[in-house]
Amino acid sequence: MRVGYTATFSLEIISVIVSGNFDLEKLITSCSGLLCKAARALKGRHQAYDAELQQIMGH
């Protein structure tokens, strides 16, 4: 998921505008903190859920 941003810095006489975008999913899943671990677990939860359903259904 790409997220765009724009920032404006005004210093008395001049103004600087910076804009860009970044991949939010890569940002979250590339770190090692608790939030990042939770994001990685969420990303894989669909496969785990499907595997559990297949096991329950006997496939």
C-alpha cells in the first residue's frame, strides 16, 4: 500500500515543499518492534486460517 505525503517548511523569506510516497506495508514489516511483529502476524493470518479450515474439513 503506497502512502503519499506533502510537507511545507516556511522560514521567514523562503518556503520549501517536500513531497513523495512510501510503501506502508514494507515500512511496518521491515522493523523488529512489537507493532511490526503484530503486522507480520496479521499478514500471514489468512494462510493460517485457510490451513486450519482445510485441517478441520479433513483435506
